[in-house]
Amino acid sequence: MKKKIQTVQTLLDALPFIKKFRDEIFVVKYGGSAQNEQELKEKFAQDILLMYLVGIKPVIVHGGGKKITSVLNRLNIPTSFIDGQRVTTEEVMEIVEMVLSGDINKEIVSLLNNHGAKAIGISGKDANFISAKPKDFEKFGYTGEITKIDPRVVYNLLNEKFIPVIAPIAASFELSHPGYNINADLAASKIAVALKAKKIIFLTDTPGVLDKEKNLISSLNKEEIEKFKKDGTISGGMIPKVDACLEAVDGGVKKAHIIDGRIEHSILLEIFTSSGIGTQIVGE
């Protein structure tokens, strides 16, 4: 009986958050171990389904860098990185689209549908949902910067009760153009702003932003982030993550969250509990 009462108490604790977030759009950037380990995939699908069933409108943006690199290596196609961004030749772009849109995207859609959700996969090329220009063609090739997002495409899917699963590939208005490879973190941020999302959540392989003693920093604003960048507390791969968070909150998203996707049900723990488990980035 005690266990049953604890279960009810857990549900009651989550109730204020369920009421608060009903009908709100949450963008989830899906990556890291949560995207690669089977047990974590199942937990992720359960989290998204529960959000969906209580009235939240999840929108998923995924990456797939490790798998792209694996396929390129298997096909003996050279691949390289500059400043952490993949140099995307036309040959590489073909594989990027094949892996992101044709493989990973459909795997996520199938996973969610098998758990009882109603998911549908798209890329930025569909209905010219995402348009881009070259980041620096001579340096990065077909790696792009987003110039425009048409939110109507996703709004229509949400109105039909679908969970959109988005591959970060952008369209070009040039005929016979292969499209652009877009950084998934930045794509998620731009999409969240365009959709006027309530939250954006980044699943990573770290607990969140850590101080120099490796303790979790539970909340940050822009001023604190700039200070921690200067003193080296925030460095390496965490910099583009926090930059994407700042871009989202500067664009009107209420909060951005960096959480540990290696923890089971990390999304639910972050959004339906008072303490959360990761780092939240808030506006001024």
C-alpha cells in the first residue's frame, strides 16, 4: 500500500507542471547515447509518448554525426572537420541525407509509433521548411547556415496531432542543388524560435553545465555564460550547446535545458519535477 501511495504522490507532484505545459510546444534535440543505446531509446520513446498524452506538443530534431562518419568510413569516402563542423562535399552530402533522412529519421519515427505515438518524419527540404545558404563554401562545402524557417509546415502537423521528427537538412532554391547539412543543435534552436516553443531540451552525454569542481550548475543566464566562457569553465563542445540555448531564449523561448540523456527518463525528470536534473538557461 505504501508503494501505491508513493506512486500517487509522484503523479500529484507532476500535476502542476502538466497543467502548466498543456498545449505548449517543446522542441527536443535528440542525440548522444540516448540516440544510440537501445534501452535509452525505449525510455526516450516512453518520455515523448507521455508528454504527448498529457497534452504537450513535442517536436524532435535529431543529429546523427557518429553514424554518418561510420558509413563514410565504410565506403572509403574522406571526411574531415574544421572547428567541430563537418566539411560537406557533394559526395558527403549524399551520404548525410541518406543517413539522416533515410535511416535515423525513419528509425525514430518507427520507434515512437511502435510505442503508440503518432509520429511523422520530415527534413528541411519538405515543403522548403528550412532554407539555408553556405556557411563558407570554400571552407565547409555544403554545410549551411539557416536563412529561413516556415513554421506552417510543423504547425499543420501538430494540428493533425502528429509528433514531427525533423532531420536537419536544408533546402536551396537552386535547381539540382543537393541541399545543406545543418548543425542539429543550431537547427533545433532556430526551429524552437520559429515555432514560439515554450522550451527547448538538449539531450547530451553530460549532466549539464559543470563548474570547475565538476559540480552541476542548475541555472544560468547570458551574463553568467559569458563570464564562464571567458574563465574556461564553459569550453569545448559545451560552447555550441550553450550558444544554441542562448539563441533560443534570446528569440523568445522561455527556457532552454541541457540534460543528461544517459539517465533513464531524463526528460520527464527535468520537466515534471521542481528540482530538475540538468542546467536550465533563462533570459535576463
